[in-house]
Amino acid sequence: MKTTINKVKNYVGKEVTIGAWLANKRSSGKIAFLQLRDGTGFIQGVVVKAEVDEEVFSQAKALTQESSIWVTGTIVEDARSPFGFEMQVSALEMIHESVDFPITPKEHGTEFLMDHRHLWLRSKRQHAVMKIRNEIIRATYQFFNDNDYIKIDPPILTGSAAEGTTELFHTQYFDEEAYLSQSGQLYMEAAAMAFGKVFSFGPTFRAEKSKTRRHLIEFWMIEPEMAFTDHDESLAIQEAYVSYLAKAVLTNCKLELTTLDRDIAKLEKIQAPFPRITYDEAIVLLKEKGFDDIEWGEDFGAPHETAIAESFDKPVFITHYPANIKAFYMKPDPKRPEVVLCADLIAPEGYGEIIGGSQRIDDLELMKQRYQEHQLSGDAYQWYLELRQYGSVPHSGFGLGLERTVAWFAGVEHVRETIPFPRLLNRLYP
């Protein structure tokens, strides 16, 4: 019976065959322990000299790291194994012998591992991180589908900047200027006016020359947009969504979290509702914590966000930022126009901003005023203006950064481990 490692629980006491790679091995004179992986998981294969043909035991001892093999044996339960099962091997068949695999069990430097990212992905730790990433993606689709959202795919090539910044990748689009998208949000607003509740999930690009552990040049964003939805309603959706993701990872990635030595108790605290503080309150809190140089009207950096998050045991919303440090499309607070109806969701443990969102301006004249203030091209943004001209409604949306969320849930220090092939300031290979 041919099967995969993730399904061996269905074959306890039975003999099966698995196509696998040898991740590692150790052996004594009488027993060889083979650490096997097949992409669905890891299992230990035990080859006992007295129970197999001499040729099989010799094969097992001669196997080299990352050789591909067909392994046949009986599945047994093993309480000592984090996986819960192991294979008592009876036969081996070489598919391809690997020679001098460059990533050995010894310690390697980060640059070496990044140069060999195509091979580093095979390791148990990287496998665990990618499985958590996959679960967050699966749960994202489940959450929005269950809540009647329509998935809409915005373009990657655009004729203008989503947030009016200069940190864009420029390209030539035949005889026009074009940019790689830094956000699908503006297009998602158009989609929300057509479908009510929508979400996108795709790659975005920022030409920031940043080397911090929180930044990538190419990353993935989940961007929901909701018509007839105000700021407070959007916050409730955000905390429900993040809580849903945390529960999904805790439920379906127990083995991966164990592999990463993740503190489960911290993830279990990710339950709605989340605390909320205003930007004004955050400024006061920072001054109390010794950040005497921070002044009202300045944006928060990583140290500020970390200090604020340390005051709470859950993710925290910081709301009502000054209008002049936020994007042109954010709706001013009617009671206090110098601040906008927005929020950043700050994760604990130093992982920083996970979500940025706001209620959008729905008034045509105010949006025209914003165009003038931000010197936005009327030609490039005319279509966006027309969303306020034909049946405008209150609407809100947000964007969640996938890689930062994976890093937070997995307990990984740097986002470069949370995407299969990271694009960093000085890295475009492999």
C-alpha cells in the first residue's frame, strides 16, 4: 500500500510504502534510525539489523543526506515521537543518491542559508513555518467565504500609486509609465461598490531601502473592503478575523508549533475583543515609558510600537492618527477633523503592525480637496474619484500583511523565513 507520511495514522499495524527523502540519520551497530520526509511531514524509520536482509541494513547505513528512496515498512504508534508514529522498515529502494548536500546538521550562517534557500526549505523548521503560512491562507479563504465576501483580484501593474508615495517599482508599459502595485486597495474599493463585501489576496511591492526584520520588498497582503461599513464595524471584523486565524493555527498546526518551540499560551490570548487606544493616548503612554522626544504629529517607529504593545497581553489597536501622517483617502473624524478614522493593529512580542485600516472618504468634494493637497493627478485618479460620484456610501477596509502574521504566530524573528523565496534589499537570488 502506497501512502504519505501525513496519512500513516490510518495504517497502524500495516505495511506501507512511502516515497521520501532522507533528512538525517544515525546508527549503531545493530539499528539505523532514518529521519524521513516526503513533503507532507517527517517520520522516523527504524531499521533493525536482525530483522531485515543484510543488504537492506547495509543500504540504510550507506544512505546519504537528501537521497530519495522508496521505503517500505510497518507503521507503529510511538508515544516518544512528537509525530506519534514511526515506521519499522523492511525494505529500501534507491531512487536517486544525493552527494555532498551543502546544508548539513551543523550551524550555518544566515547568508549561506539564504543563498541555498531552495534547499533550506527542506529543513524541519522551514517546513513548519511554511505549514503555518499555508494554514493562515486556508483559514483566510474560509473566514471570508463563510462571511459572504467575494474574492476580487486587483491588477499588479498600475498607472498610479495607491498611497501617493514614491517608494514604487517603475516599469515601462508599452508607451506609458507603470508601477508594480504597492496595494490593491483602491481597486478593492471599486469592487466593494459592485459586490458589497470583497477581499483580495496577492503580492505587493515596496521599493523601501529597509533592512529591518519586519520588511520585505515583495510580500503578500490580504485586503478586505466593505461597503456600508463604518470604522468601528471594521475594527470588529478585523479582531474577529485575526482571532479566527489564531484559533486555526492552534488547532491545525500543533506539531509545527512544537517544532518551533512556540509559546502556545501567548497565541491562546489572541481572542477578540482587542484593547483600543487612541493616538493621543499612545503619545502619553510613550512619554511615560521614557520616549520624551516623541511629539504629537509624528509617526511611530518599531521601538514605539513595541513599547506600546508591551503594555497589553493581546494585540492592540491604535486609532485616530493625525491626518497629515496618513493616506489621502482616510476619512476625517467628524468630531475632530485633524485626526482620521483609522487604526493600526500592533502585535505583541515586538512583531509590530499587522493590520492597517480605515474608513474611507466617501464625500466627493472632500476627496477633490485631498487630490489638490496631495498633488494627485486628476487623469490617473479620475476613476477613483468617480466612485464618490456615482452612488457613494460609507465604506471601510484594511490590509493584513501575511508574512508578519506568519512570523508572529510562528515565533520567527525575521520575516525572511516566512516566505518561500524572500526578496530583500540586497537579495534577488535564488
